[in-house]
Amino acid sequence: MNDSRTDAGELAEYGYQQELKRTLSPWAVFAIGFATISPVVGIYAVVQLGFVFAGPAWIWAVVVAALGQLLVATVYAELSSQFPMTGGVYQWVRRLGGPRLGWLTGWIYLASAIASLTTVAYLGASWLHMLFSDGALSPATHVLLGVVFIAVALGINLLGVNPVKHFLNAGIIAEGVASIAISVILLVFVRNNGFGILFESLGAEDASGGSVLAGFLTCLAVAGWAFLGFDATTQVAEETERPRRSVPRALLRAYLFVAFTVLLTGVAVTLSLRRPGDAVAGETADPVFAAVTEGLGDWSAKPFVLVVLIAFIACAISIQTYIGRAVFAFARDRQLPFSRTLATVGARRIPYVSLIVTAVLAALGLLLGLNGNAAATLISFGSGGFYFIFLTVAVVALTARLKGRWNPAAGQLRLGRTGLVINVLAVVWLLFEAVNIAWPRAELAPAGGSWVQVWAVVLVFSVLFAIGLVYVAVAKPHTELAGNPAQEEVKVP
């Protein structure tokens, strides 16, 4: 029987003590994964951009992204089954690909995760404003409300694991209402368009120089944002009961449930819009809100905003939870400046210093919002970094698998040769999507933006990568792992 003492013993084999409180059930891990991927945050953030670039046919970009990311989620599930440690991708890559690459992967991962928290706070701020005001939202107010969002997520996280679980459960209920229940109502009672509209662009290609393909690829780059966050389950492995079994199952279940919900919502909104052409022209700022209020009546506006807002807050809480654990894992191995402080675990057995520091950094990222509507830019930032990490992990896993340095059968999720095929397909998908997201597009930059803003994703992550290389060369953080049993090479049983 696998109990908490056995879990702690397995952790000790990797050179770590049980510092975090191991109280998360399989349901709680699922809730963290579901809230982080969040169908509400994912689909509501990309639907308006999807209509502008691909018209009603935008839904097919979501289908492609969902299938591609399912491949990636499966590879992650295999890895989490064998390496049940906080740190996720950082831990996997440094064991299978070496400590230097592990450090660089962890560095970019942290930057991307913080960018995702900034993005969710920025997007959620719009719904917070809608709850109390029907007026225009100024850039300064938008940024201020985003800071409030991050502060609330941080405050709840500092209360401890149990309060976080309760808020995430509330978020799941809100997601169910805002996504599944309302989508079913729209499909059954408020359908204004036939299914044939799902294959029409309604002239959206004009935003991409008249090319339907270019518009679809732009939409696909944005759609990738809807399927980020499933790796959050891996960051709480050391707080989970029976993690080798619970974490990969929770990861896959959360992903599949979210993917289904995202597709259901996307189809429901597209078929129920009275004037889809207005969404393509950009005259409908929020197609989801328009579909709901037109279909259910004006009375539904505030209740709907409140439910969506709860889902956004739950997502921000969950992101804050896993970022704090990621920084803790990095600092515990003495891989960051001020590592001793960042790895501090408080009386509630949570890495509170890491939580506070990452919240401050995410809040600083909101300053990008002072330059008008920064939604597309922030989504590109968050997606770009994560897809680079996805690709790195998939390539490292495939290489280690082919060289015999990693035997997936040693974990509790055993896919056999199917796992190899999935890994290969995941690499192919990620090569394509990573380039697609990083591709400089003027249409995703702020109106009238300079070439720096058009190339922002490539430039920012190139700078981050260069800083990481310099830090590895000068500070040599990977040498801090010398003599640590956790750094022993993975053996094939």
C-alpha cells in the first residue's frame, strides 16, 4: 500500500525532504489543473481575436490546437508518473538532458509562467470592471484592477493549501455554469446560425492581407493559449497523495474535460451570435458576452459577469499556486540568486516568499497594459514561452527515450510503443506551433506599433535566453547540484 510515508521515502530517493504538506487528493489535483487551464479564461480570451482573423471558421483552429496539445499532455503525463517531484519541467529536463539545459528550461519556464499570471490578471480586470461599471475602461484603471486581481490571488494562496482548494472548487462550479450550462442553453434555445457557418470566414481574411491561410495560422497561434496550464498538476506532486498515480491521471482528465468544454463553448457562441459579421469586423468587442446577453436577455449580464469573474479569480489563484512551487523547486536546488530566502517554507508549509516575489513580478508586467489594449501581446508572450518549453521537454524526452536513458515503463503510466509514436508527433506539432506563435505579425501588435512590438515575442525571449546563458556561464548554478543524490542519472531498470 502506498501511503504518505512511502511517498516521502520516494522523494528522499531523489535527495529531498518532505517539506511541503502532502494533503492534496486526486480531486484537488484535478481542480488545480482544471482551474489553471480554465475553459472560461482560455476561450473567452481568444474568441474575439479568433473571429477577427478567421471568422466563424476560427473553431477549427481550436480543434487543431486541442489535438496537438493532447499529444503534449500525454508526454507530460508519462514524465510526471516517473518523476513525482515539485518543479516539473525543470526536474525532468535536468535529469534527462543535463543540468545546464535543465536550468535554462526552468528559467524560461518561470518567465513564461509569470507572464501567464500577468495575462490572466489583465484579462480578468476587464470582467471586474464590467461588474461595477458600464463605462469605458482606461489603460491606467485596467492596470490597477489587474494589480488587485494578483493581490487577491496572492492573499488566498498565503492562507494555505486548504483555502486554495475551497476557492478552486468554487471556480469549477463557476466554470460549469459559465461554460457548460450556458453553452447547452445557447445551443438548444438560442441558435441563430446553421452549422454551415462554421466553415465560413465572412471576409476575415482581409485582416491578413486577403489570405485565408494566413488568417487561420494567426488564429491558430492565438488558439494555443486556450490549452496551457495542464502542467500545473505536476508542480504540486510533493503535496499529493500517491503522486505517481494521481498526478498523471489528474493531468489527462483535466485536459480532456477542458478541451471538451472549450470546443462546446466555442461552437455554442458561434452558432448563437445574431450578427457574426460584427464580430469579424471587430464591432462586437466580446462575442461571448454578446451571445449570452442577446440570447438570455439583459437581466443575465451582471450574473454572467460575476460567474465569469469567479472563474478568472480561481484561474489566477491556481497559476499563483504552481508558480510559487516552481520557484521553490528551483531555489531549493540553489539555482537562483537569494535561493535560501526563496526556498523558505512558512508555518503553513507553503513557499510564501516565492509566492510574494512572483506576484510582484507579475504585477510589474501589467505595465505593458498602459500602452492601450495589450491582450494580444500578452497572450503571445505567455504562449510563446510555454510552447518553447513544451518543445524542449518533448525533444529531451524523445532523445532520452531513443538513447535508452529513460524508460517510461518505470512509471505507473505505461503506453508502450504508442508512447513513442505520441512523443514523435508531439515534437512535430510543437515545432510547427512554436514557430507559428513566434512569427512576427503586425496584426497582433498594438495598433500603430513599432517593429520592436511586432517582434516583441522573439526579442524578449531571445534576451531572456541570452541572460540565462550568461548566468550559467558566470554563476555556474548547475555545479550546486554536485553531490546531490537527486542529480544521479536516470537508470533503465
